[in-house]
Amino acid sequence: MQLLKKIPALAAALVLAACVAYHPGPARSDALFARIQPGMTQDEVLQIAGRPDQTMPFPMSGNLAWSYFAWDTWGYYIEQSITFGRDGRVQSKYARRINDGGDHK
């Protein structure tokens, strides 16, 4: 019976700990991604945009792509992709719209 009384408090503590441990990084915007330029290092991109949502290596070319998902200025949900070359520096950037825009769903 004592254990049953402690379950709600334990559950609340676990939820709070999970919230504190998760840090999504800076608020994502068009202006944030505009700051990322060719030649930047991976560390510089991490400082600007935080950890990527997805990574994809390209073993044949030695490139690595980082993807970030965000809402753009016009309400479109976008994927912002940053590609690093073998030297670990930004080679290119690419953005694509995922939804029809304006609905934030």
C-alpha cells in the first residue's frame, strides 16, 4: 500500500527529469539557417542550429547530411538540409517544403 502512494510522485519526478534533460536547441527560423554558410565546420553549425533531427552519411562520396525540421516564415513545414564534405565543412544547403503551408499541422 505504501508503494502505491509513491507512484504518482515518482511518475511526476520522471516526467520532470525528462523535460529538463531534453534541450531542442535554438528556435529555428529562416534567419537562423541563413547564418549557416559554406565552409563552416560542424561545430560552428552546432553552435548556430543545435543538434540535427536526422543525419545521413554518404559513404561513396564521404559526405554527411544533417537535416533540421522547422516552420518557415510563410507557414510551411520544411526540411533544411546541410551537407558536409570529407573535410567536415559545409558544402551546400538545401530546403524543401513538406506540407501545403499555412496550416501548421
